Amino acid sequence: MKGWIILAIGVGVLYYLATETNELDKPIAQTEALLSQIETKIHAMTGTQIIKVDNRINNLKDEISDRLSNAELVVLDAILASEQSVAEYKQSFCGSKAPRHDDLSRDNQRFICDKIN
């Protein structure tokens, strides 16, 4: 029981320091700088980069696939092929005055725009 009270007090103090003061700003900044240095050294040693995986696009395909016809699924695959193709689709077909996509229904076009924004 005594251990829980000490733990609760410790968590309370840490929460106070993190939210009400700037006492932890410097250690947090130092930690972020250290992580950046580690990432740079890993890249220099291995010649590879740490790549953040974005599952948002894969989840979009799973979420919308029930709504699409086979032809529209092929178009969706082309749209989601790369970050550049997603950006091009957003620029060309998302927005209030965007033209209608030739191979997608208007509802599916809007749904895709809503999900990738």
C-alpha cells in the first residue's frame, strides 16, 4: 500500500513538472537531439535511413474496398501507389470545384478525398 502512495506522488510530481513548469523542456530537447544524432549515425554507418511506415493508406484501401467496383479498385491502387500519386490526386480531384474523376463515382471520389486529407 505504501508503494502505491509513493508511486502516485511521484507520478503527480512528474505530471506537474511536465505541464505546469518548463523544468523538463531542456531534458526533452536533449533527448530529441540525442535520438536525431543516433539516427544520423545509423544512416552513416549502414547507408540506410529509418523509414516511418504509414499504414494510413493501407487502412484506406481496406476501408473503402467494399464500396468500389473492380475498375474503381484498379484506379484506387494507382492513386495509392506512392505519396506523389496521392498528392497529385489531392491537387487534381479534391476541393469544392474539383472536376469529376473519369473512373470514380462522385461519392467515392469525395470519400477518397476525405480520407486522404
